[in-house]
Amino acid sequence: MHKDNSGFNDFLSLFKSLNKNNKQFLRYYFMIGHPGDDQDEVLLLKKRLYSLKNIEQFQVFTPTPMTISTCMYWTGLNPFTMESVDVVRDYKTKKKLKRMLLGDIKYRALRAGGKTP
């Protein structure tokens, strides 16, 4: 479902320009396994992680009541376009996506001498 991340990139550029002389940093929290995500999305995120610092944590998507994401999870459709979206429902695939990302984060943290999430 390759989402448009230009808003994130614009925000990141603005934040960096406003805080270049301050000691303020962003802390990142990522969601994986969201309806529409697949292995390719996780690989794109993994590539993006190399340019980011202060990755706080990430979680595997869990459906919660009364959200558009949960609607997508249960119906397998994007409610705005009615197009089909891929939905990861099985535990094995969710763990695989998590391992793909977690292994990279732990490796980077160990190389930097920091804590792992």
C-alpha cells in the first residue's frame, strides 16, 4: 500500500532547521504489520532507519475498536477507495516482520553501545 511519507519528510526537515542550535531530538515509534503493509514495506522502513536516530520502539499492529485501521484489518478493504489491502493476520508472519526490523535495531544499538528496545 506504499504510503506517501512526504509529510513526515517535510516535518523532519522543518524540525531539524528549527532546532539545529538546540539540543532537542525526535524519538521515533513505528508500527509494523498495519493493514496494507507487507514485507516490502518493512524493508523500506528498515532502509529508512539508517538515517534516523533515537528509535524508541516499534510494535506490531493490534486492531483496536472504532478505528479505520481496524476496519481495514477486518474487511481487507481501504474504506476510502474500496480497494483490497493486504492484511497480515497470522502470528508467524507478524513475528517474521518483527524479526526483520528488531534484528537491525538491536545490531545498531549494540554497535553504538546503547540499550536495545
